Amino acid sequence: MSSAPQLATALFDFHSGQGLRQFTELAIALLLSSLIGLEREARQKSAGLRTHTLVGVGSALFMEVSVHGFGALLGTDGVALDPSRVAAQVVSGIGFIGGGLIFVRKDAVRGLTTAATIWLTCAIGMACGGGLPLLATGATAVHFLVVRGFSKLSDRIPSRPSYARIELRINYRSEHGLLGNMWEICTGSGFRVTDVQVETRTDEAGAPAAVLLRLEGAASVRPLVETLSELAGVRAVTLGRQDDRTE
């Protein structure tokens, strides 16, 4: 008859990991993760206020469970507790959310900063749940320093050249050595030839031919087109697809 009251007392015991300290830690995680989420929301990122807040509070709760949730098993024969195991699984699991925020479009990777912010928010929530609110607050300040301050600093740093992938279709007369000359001009102009497709006729010497060159480089395309057009035997140079990318 006495087991039911003892069970009810254990479930709602505010002195066994469910006290004011734990609720305060969850509240701090809520506050800090919300601040990060608001910053992401203001920049209209794919993960905003709700996502970051849930990640921060959820991570803090996992840490609370890791630290306080298995106290009833202490002293049981054959039971060895390792509170760090739950924290390790949280770190592994957050990678699935971060991976879902990263996507690639035309060789440009997007979402890396947002995924890293989710990862940091998880760490901040874990720090709050682990009883390290000052460390969590400092990490939140670092987030704003990096996201807001470093962006202004990076704007002052000279950017690396923007590489372009282009296609050139060249109509020419298939004279001896002309294709080799065009190749040398492309490489000498700062481009790398990634693919060559030649269409030619062999029924007569000097028959019309066409070549499709796929190039990659950081140089200007216009001087290259002008130089190729001035070659003897070249009838037309057509600039096809042009994709810019930054490495």
C-alpha cells in the first residue's frame, strides 16, 4: 500500500533533478538559443527562431536527463553509469539536422553557416543543461561576434577571383595546326581546357569544322574571344553557357 505514494513522490520530487536549478538552466538555454534564432530569422535563413530555440532547449534537456535522469539506478548491482554517453549521442544526432540545411547549387555550397550555427546552439544548450551557464553565455556572445563582426571584416578583405566555366563553339577551316593554336591561346589567356568536342569532315582538305571547348578560369572572356576570332581560318566564335563560381 505504501508503494504508490512513494512512486508519486519520486515522480514529482523537486529535489531529485527537477528543482529550481534545472528549470533555470532550461530557461537560460531558451533565452540564449532564442537570441541566436532571432538573428538567423532576421537574415531570413532556412533555420530561424523556432528551429534554433528547439535545438537549444532540447539539447539542454538531454543534458539534464544525462546528469539527473539515472540517479535511481545508482547502487544497483551490475549497473555502471556514464553520463557522457548521452551527450555524445546528442552531438552525433545534431549532424542530421545540420546536414539537411546544406545544399549544393551550381557548385556553390549553401547553408554551411546556418548548419554550424545549429551545431553551436546545440553546444550552448548542452552547456546550460550541464550547469555551465556562464560558458554558454560566452559562446552566445562569440556567435554574434563571428556572424556580425566577422562579416564586416571579411568585406574588407580582397576577395579571391571568381572562376568561370564557359563553353566556346568555334567554326573554322580544318587547317593543319589551327586547333593546337586555339588550345595554346586558351591556356595562355588564363583558362584551363576541361573538354574538347571536335566535329569535322574528312572528304576534302580544309573542310569546315567546328569545335566545342569547355574552359575554366578566372581571366576575362572577352579578350579570349577577340583573339580567337582574329585567327586566320576561324569563321565564328560563339560564347555558350557561362557559370560563375567562387573557390
